[in-house]
Amino acid sequence: MSMKQDMKVYYETFPDALYRCDFCTRTFRTIKGLRTHAVRMHAVEMDAAREAYQVFAAAHGFPEDCWNVVATDYKEE
């Protein structure tokens, strides 16, 4: 069995090991892959979610310094 086939069996056996995109039905094996996909394909949705969070944070008294934190502000590990 090749490594690729072995990985396919693993992810079919343990589907919770996959990371799912909140904006579409794609799944990824790594956080890095999910992050790259989200930044490239769902920037508009991420901006809308950020704005909704800002409204929520303002209504609940969260500090303003956490309002503008976005995933792209951090370097990939």
C-alpha cells in the first residue's frame, strides 16, 4: 500500500482528523492548508465575519484591541 493510499484510509477511518472550512464543504488535512484556502478563497466572508464580531464585541464590552485581529496578521508556523 502506498503512502497516499494509507493516508486516504486513515482520513476515511478518522474523519474528525480533517479540518473543515466554515464557508464551503472542503476539508483539509492541516491547519495551514485550511488557512491558506480561507485567505485566498473566502476573504469577503472573513471580512463580514470580522465586522459581525466587532458589533458583538462592542455590545458586550470587549476591549477594542481584539477587534481588528485577523489570521493574516500572524506568520504561518
